[in-house]
Amino acid sequence: MADPSPQPPPSASTQSPLQPLQQLAALTELETPSVAPSVSKPDTPGPTATATPELISAPSPAVSYTVIVPRFSAWFSWDEIHDTERRLLPEFFDGKSTSRNPSSYKYLRNAIISKFRSQPTSKLSYTEARRGLVGDVGSVRKVFDFLEEWGLINYTPPKKGKEETEARGALGKKDDSSGKRICTSCGAGCSLQCFTTAKANMTLCAKCFVKSNYQRPGLSSADFKRVDLLEEPRPDWTDKETLHLLEAILHYGEDWKKVTEYVASRPVKDCIARFVKLPFGEQFIGPKEEHNGYTEQGGDDTDENESIKRRRLSPLADASNPIMAQVAFLSAIVGPHVAETAAQAAVSALSNLGANEATDLTTETNEEHEKLYSTPCCSVDGCGSDLSNCRDYHRRHKVCEAHSKASIVLVGGQEQRFCQQCSRFHLLSEFDGVKRSCRNRLDLLNFRGRRPQSETVNTSLSSASHRDSAVNEPVLSAELEIEEEERELEKSFSDIIEFQMKEMQEKLVSFEEMDAIMARERLQVQYLRDLILPDQLAIAQHQHRLAMMARENVSTWEKLRSTNDVIDRGTTLLL
Amino acid sequence: MKSSSLAGAIGASSRERERASASASASVSSIKFRMPTKEKEKESLIPIHLDLDLDAHRYKDAFTWNLHDPDSLVLSFAKRTVKDLKLPPTFVSHISQSIQHQLAEFRSFGGQDMFIHEKIVPLKLDLRVNNTVVRDTFLWDISNFESDPEEFAVTLCNDLDVADPEVAPAIAVAIREQLYEIATQSVSAVKEAKLGKKGRRGYELSKGGNNALDVSRYFGSKGSGVIRKRKDWYMNGPTVDVLTNEEVGTLEELNSRFRRKLDEKEDSFLQG
């Protein structure tokens, strides 16, 4: 057991918690370690985050191992209980509980730590720790968690000499040297974007942020700010590099990893992008579809055009009107000429619509539709009653039911009456008595037949009217009424036909029923006949027999008679 | 080793004599149910015993649980254990259920009365932890609410130079289990007394009372009443044996065979 150091050699395997107490209490050897990134934990009371972790060496006879404790736990000592412990595990120290008291805490703590240090390379699990400890599992758990968090157990120090660090527990590191950012939790370099929080001075890469690997209980996702790191500006490809690239592609074909290795200076995406951008690149191998993240396709000219177009479109596309945005989008896609012609056609159609209003029925129905669906209200002065509940007729002519039948109403300041034939208001002088139709119309009806269409058209055209729509109105309404009558006629025709059909059908049905009955009866009759048949046969037989018998009787009788005759003759002869 | 057994007897018998002389009828203190150890009422440490056998994995464990701990600890404890021991995840629910069941059982006794008068109870230890077998019988004073099984266990192990650290907690849990048993029995005894109206005689004649009475018989008469009879010495001292692995193997086999036979008998009994 050669041991150079003056300290007493402790046994590598600690049996009871009391032993290491005596031995390690004597050792607190501080060594200045090599350069390593800083270590910090914000809520440490005393030591601030400056240089380096501490090393406490505990040479043992067989194997010398060093136990490394992070700087923020430098307050730890075997004999004493530090303020930190008192603060963070108050239940052991407030005297409220008899099982949890300072001595039991110390026992547990020292036991756990010495158990860990007996095998510093392997991680001490909670279950293993509690096995050899006397006490309730809750207390053991608390002490264990505390020690693990503070790196007094299960703590492996960072490897020295590397940029990236292996973080365990609550360690966070940030490398400020180059512009490169390193994630504090996983140690990977953050290239695209990273999330920083000022609260804990941490930087997380996108993966860790998504995984919510915050390393600190108090943080939430809201604390993190996103920092987009620009891609490093790539210097232009030199000819040499391009040559290398082409050679590599010739050699390896589509294996981009090997190509990248060959070219040596560029990441994979760069190689691919450059290759695709080469003017004659398509000659060798077709344009690759694997590379994503690059919207540029083909040559640079089209790129430019597209980008310019996009720029030009942007004012339209930004319009708050979504329809306009869509139109802009569609026109961009379709091309300028097509868009132009389409627009022109649309405009002309719209204008034609306006021009064809008077003669075109379809447009008229549109108008009627408009009339129907615009908020209708009665046109009588002072009556603005809503006509939504009235019939179409009332709605169309903008008069409520009451006023259509009223004898006098005020429209536009003049006394008028609604004429049911013309479907409009006339001055009161146009009406005779209390008639509901104006004089003109009645005359036409009575003397010139029922459908005075053209006359009404003429009269309406010749009579003075205020607006075009008022002139056209009776024409339109007449035509509408014609339509309606036609429809009614058709309807009545169809009704009649329907009824006749029904009649025929019912007759058919009744005949069928009769047929069925007849068939049934026939069957019955046949059945009866069948029944009777044997009887008939029997009777016939009987008769036949009787006849036979009668003949027999007759023959015997004849025989008898003949014999009688013979006897008689005989006797007479004798006599 | 012998001294401890003798010493135990000494303390117990002197106290017993005192009390016996002081009052003919034992002073009965009716208190709320609790573990007769030194913790305060809310945070009794109760023994938890787990023995689960699923999917060809066997998990056997016994530990102390602080009743004061929040119930969330049950689940996290179960998860941690399953993770550490690499058991299949179905164990988590079984373990937590079992623990909660035992906790609830303990809590169900809470608030009921138990009569604890001076009872000196013999506790037995007969356990095997890894390679160490510990057998012991000693007397324990139930009415001593300052008693601490943990301390006893630690002292025992230290005195006997028990190498395996896992023995001490097993001893502590075993002691606690027996104390728990006795406490529950005293509660039921109270119920019986109330129902049967046996009067004071009823519970005095119960197990503990027998022991207390027997103590005087334990020790020799003729004045040297503090020393056990010689023939009882071997029984009452702790014995610690360290077995080799083979012996452990044979022991396990015997145990399992025995258990199987018991199960068979049980089944046949139930069927028949």
C-alpha cells in the first residue's frame, strides 16, 4: 500500500458511513485544474462562477480516483451541515419531526455520498441507495434528490479540452469565443436558430427547446426568445472548387456525402446548390429533387423574373380584400395575357348585363330577385312596414297588403290607389268609385279581351312616367303574369291527366281483383267437380250393375219361363 | 451478546416489578392508535411490505414509509423503483396500489382507541438479507413511546459487526411490522372488550398480559430474579450467520418447495 501522500489511505469500499467521515475530513486538497468553461448556478450564495471546478483527490490503496465536486458545492464538508442544506431541506432542521433531525440527515447524506464514492464511475440509483439505509424512504428520497442536484453524487465532470461539454444535472455553459452558439443542454452547435433566455442565461438549440429540456424548474417556454442565426455567408465558389465538384460528381454520381468529402470545403447543401446552379449541370445528371429548402430552380433568369413579379404583386397581395388578393394571385399564376382577356371578358359581360336589362328575361329575373331580396318595405308615405312576410306579389310591387286594398293612400304626397291590374299606384282620378282597378285597364279588359298585352305595353310606353323602370314595369309584370297563367294551365292540365290516370289505375285494380275472384271461383268449381266425379262414377257403376242384374233377371226369368213352358208342354203331352 | 439479552431482561423485569407493586390493576391509558415508537402522531413510520410476481419478474421489498409524506410520492417512488430496477412498466401501478392499500389500512385504524398499558412483548427476528441470517428474540416495551427501532437496528448491526449494510433497515422494518401487529391487536382487543363486556379481565388475559405475567417466570426464582434461566439463554441472544452462496441457494429451494406444498394444501383444502 504505497502511498506517497501524507494522508491516511482510506479503504476503497466504505463499509459504514462513519469511516469516510474520519478519513476524508482530513483531505481537502485543492488543485488548480486545467482550462475549462465556466460553471454557474445562480442561486448559490457564496462562490460565484469564475474559473474552474474543484478537485478533491482521495487516493486509495488499489485504485486512485479523484472525486470531483462542482464548484457550487464547494461548501460541502463531512462534519458540518451548511446553510445551503438547512435552507433547501428545512424539514430536517425545524424540529417539527422527530424522525427528521440533523443527525439523521447527516447520517443519510454521508451514507449516500460514501456509497456513491465507493463506485464513482457508476451512477448511484435511488433504489440502490435506500437499500442500505435505515430510515423512511421519503427522507432518503429528499436527501438523494438534493445531493444529485448539487452534484455531490452522480456527477461526472466535463471533459477538458473540448468545445462542447457534457452537461449533467444543472450545469450550463456558454462559449463566448466565436460567434458560434452552443446549446447549454445538449452541447450541439446551434446553427439555424436558438432560443435564449435572459433569466437563466441559457441557450438552447431548437431540439432542446422543443423537448422542453430547460434544465431549470422555474422556466417556461415563454421565457425564451428566438434568435435566428443567419447562415454564414458563403464565399463564392472558386473554379478549383467547381472543378473538384464536377470531378466528384462524375466519380460518385449521386452520393453527395462522398462528393462533399471530395470537395472538402463545403457542406452538402452547398455542393448540391452549386451543382444545380451550374449552367450545364443538367447535362450530366438531371436536376435533383432531393434538396429541399431551396426554392430556386433552374437558371438565374427565371429566378429573377419570378422574384420581380413577386415583388410587384406584393402591393396587391397585401390588400385587405381577400378576393382581390386571390385575383392577383390567380392572375400572376396564369400569366398577363390570359388575365387581361379574362378581365376584359368579365367587364364586358358585366356591362352587357346592364344593357340587356330591359329585354332580357334572365336579367329581369335577376332584378326581380334583387327586388325580392333587397329589404322590401311598403312605398306608401309613412308606411315603412317590412314586407318580408308578405307574398311575392306585394314584395315585388313594394306595397303592403293593407295598402294594396286601401281606397286612398298617400304616395309621394299624392292621393293614389293601388291598381291590381297594373300593379302600381295610380292617381285617385283614374279610378271609378271604389274599384280596385283603374279605368283604362278595365276598359281594355272588358272590351278588348282578356289579355291586352301589347296594348298595355303601348299604353304604358306612351304614358308619361318618371323613371324607366316605372315604364317597363307594367310590361314586365304583364309578361310575368302570362308566364304565371301558362304555368297554371300546365299545372291544371297535369292535374287532370293525373286524375284520369288515377282513375284508370283504379279501374285496372278493380278488374284485376275481379279476375282474381273469378279464378278462385273457377278453381272451386273444378274442385267440386272433382269431388263429384267419383260419386258419378259410383252411380254409373251402380246403374250398370243394376242393368246387368236386370238383364240377368230377365234372362233367368226367360229361362224359367222356357223351362216352365217345357214343363207345361211336357205335362200336356203326358196328359 | 449474552449481556444484551440479560440487560434487556434486567430493564424489563425491574420496570415490571415496579408497576406490579404500584397498583394491582394496571394503569390503563387509552390513547389513539399510533405506532408505539418515537415519532409524532402525524408522521408515523409504517412498515411497507411488497411482494409482487408478474411476468416472471419478482419484486420483494420491505421498507419504512413516512405517513406524513404526500401521496404523490407513492407514484414517483414506484416509477423510480421500476426505472432503477428495470422492471416492466406494469409494475408501477401494482406497486403504487399496494403501497396505497397498506397506507390506507394504517389510516383506517387512525382515531380508534387502543389500550396500551405496560406490556413487555417478546419480538422475534428471523430474517435473511443477502448472505446474512439474523435470528434474535428480545423483549420490547410497548408502552415506551420513545422507542426507536432504527436506532436499535443500527446499534445491533454495529455491535455484531454485520458487514452488510442492508441488514439494518431490514431489522428495523421487521421490528416495526411486529409493533404494528401488536398495535392493531390492541385495537381489536378494545373492540372486543366493549362488545363482550369482559371487563378489565378481558384484556389483561390477552397475549401481552400473559407475557407480562410470565416475565416473572422467565427469570429464576429465589431472588436472582433478574437473570434468565440458563436453558433460555441460547434462545434469547442474537445470532448472526453469514452463509455462503450455496447455502443460500439451498435455503431458497427449500423455501420455495415448502411454499409450493403449502399452496397445494391450501388449494386442496379449498376444493375439498
